[in-house]
Amino acid sequence: MLSAVLCLSVNLVILVLLAVAFLIVVQRNLLNLSDFLHKESPDAGLILPFESELSLDLRRESGRKGEEIPVLITAAEDRLGAVVAAMNSVYQNSKANVVFTIVTLNDTVGHLKMWLSKTSLKNIKHKIVIFKPELLSGKISKDPQTLEAAKPLTFARFYLPAYIPETEKAIYLDDDVIVQGDIQELYETSLKPGHAAAFSDDCDSASAKGIIRGAGNQNNYIGFLDFKKEAIKKLGMRANTCSFNPGVILANLTEWKNQNITQQLEHWMELNTQEDLYSKTLAESITTPPLLIVFYKRHSAIDPLWHVRHLGNTGAGNRYSAQFVKAAKLLHWNGHYKPWGRTSSFSDVWDKWYIPDPMGKFSPVRRHS
């Protein structure tokens, strides 16, 4: 009897010790995971997925297999029609296994989900992620003259690895684009060793046609940065270096994380709020300057036909022929005149991919209306 009691006591002690050891291991793993997340993505705690899983039904209905091609795009409430047209153009012009990550704000989710579920976009693989504007606290000016201060989503591209942590490569697209080529071709563009991103240079043969004459140096660094400031001088960058447009980004997320690109971008954002480093000639372009600094002579090139831009500028219809626009693989209406507005060039191209809003909130403005 006594031996049985002793045996039971020993077993209990062993079980308690095993339980304590298990809890210690779990605690250490959780701490390590927390450290890893903080190291790899210090902003991860602020970025909360709203709809993080793709339903099995969507996977079956889409019928698309093979390597997933992650595409990130932002969705602002007043521009949802743009997002819909852009996504539709990507999906319809490719048979690749495209998966969209849509970054938006809380008050837009309901409208966005309705548009996606009640139209032909219902078969598109996607996840919706909420952007937290407080992430930008202390990093952007509160000057009311700075347009992006009211457009936090424009900075989502700085946090690519936080939104798409499970892949090595990803594509970022502005919402005012239409993709006419197969997005897989862009995705398979080779990046040079050590490069975290590829962009289309502003001096390339295609987009150079669209540069606005008389509007300053919009195709080189001096048009975006104040080279009189000491912090900029110390970098040793050449003011006449060709700039690039970050409306289309092909990113190597492994290199992005290894090089702490997000943290570097945040550093220059914060420093700008203190020292006003950006050029006044393009006051509204506060997302481009930090990217120009961080990726100075350290980025690969995208085929010019994969980023034909300036369609949103005055006179774009005179700069680009209809044949050239048709041959372009990606069109970008950067500038003041958007294709869902009354005065844009080539809005008929955009109209082909637009899907009407089932809630009737968004409607393109057309001359005949």
C-alpha cells in the first residue's frame, strides 16, 4: 500500500515537473516569436488582418493553380471604382494564380466586400487588410497643404512584408492603373542580386514622352529632394540622377526584410517632419522622396511598357498615340486627371474594365452625363 502511494506521489511530481517544463518551453517560443515579429516587422502589431483567409470555394471556382502571384493594392472609399477596374484588368488578362491583398480602412470594408461579392469579381482570390493610420504618427507632416496627410493608404507600399509575410516576391500597384498584359510576365522580371525592388525609371523611352514640359524637373532627384539640406548633401547623391515612379513595384520581400527597408523609409519620413527635406516643386509627392533615397542606385528596372504613365496629365492624348496605348502592358493615370473623371485622356480604355457599383455609390463622370 505504502509503495503504491509513493509511486503515485512520484508520478504526480513527474507530471508537475513535465507541465512546468512544457510551460517554460511555450513561454520561450512565444517570446522568440514576439522578438522575430518585432525584428522582421515592427509595425505588425498595428496591422490587423480583417479577412485573412481565402475560402475554399473561391479556390475551386477560380480554377487557377500553380505558383501564387501576390498583388497588393489599396482601396480608398472615394476611389473604389479604380480598384475594381484595376483588379478586373489584372484578372481578365492573365491565367496566373493571382492573389490580391487589398489594404483599406475600416469604413470602406463593407462597401468593398459588397462590390467584390455581388459582381464578376466574386471568384477573385483576395484578402482584405485594415491599415491603421496611427502607424504614421510622427512620420508625416500635419500641414493641411500636404495632400497625402489625408491619404494614409498611399504609404501602405512601405510595409509590403507586413501585409504579405509568407512570400518572397510581390507586386504593388497604384489603384489608377489598368493592366493589359499578363501580370505573370511582370512578376517573372529578374531583380539583380541584393536588390529589394524594381521600378520603372522616369527617363525611360516610353514614359519620357509623358513628362510635363515647364513643370520642373519631374524626372530627376532634384525635383523631389532639397539638395540644400545638410542631411541630403551628406548622402552624396547626384541631383540629376533619374528618378523612378513607385506606382508599380516588384519587390523581393526577403531582401526588403534583410535590409530593413521599412525602417529606413520610416527614418527618412521622420527626419523630413523635422528638417523639411523634400523639394517644394512637387509638394504633394511625399511618398516618392524616401523611396528615392533608400533605393538610390540600388534598384532593378521594369520594362518601360509595364509602366506607361502620365496619362493623368494635361495633353496625354497628344503625347501618346492610340496604337501605343493599346500596345502598353500597364497604363498609369498618375496626375490630376483620373480616368473615372470627365477630362481624362483614354478614359474609354479604363471603361472597358470598370464594373458598376452594386450599391450605386460610385459612378464615373462622363461628358454625356
